Amino acid sequence: MKRLDNNAQALNALNNIISSLDNKVKAIYNMGYREGYKDGTEEALERIKEQIVNEVFGDDELER
């Protein structure tokens, strides 16, 4: 890439493209992380709720 390194305008355009793609990849990752965190929190709260109900009412009550 000797020619590209010597062309400041082309190098600047390449760096802008790389930066833009990097930002988009990070944004996509963050959206996925937030959704996964939300789903994990909801699942954990559901398990906690089930455990409390089982402790208070016992397994037999839930089967009725």
C-alpha cells in the first residue's frame, strides 16, 4: 500500500471509512448487549419469583 500511504487524501478517506464502520459495529454490539441484559434480567426475576412462590406455597399448590 505504498501508493495509498503517499496520498494524504486517499489515506484520510480510508481512515474515515474505517472509523465509520468501527462506530457502526460498536453501536450494533451495544444494542445487542442491552437486549441481552434486558432478557437476562427478566429471566432472573422470573426465576426469583418462582422460587419465592415455591417457598411460600410449596410445589403442591402450584400443580392445582
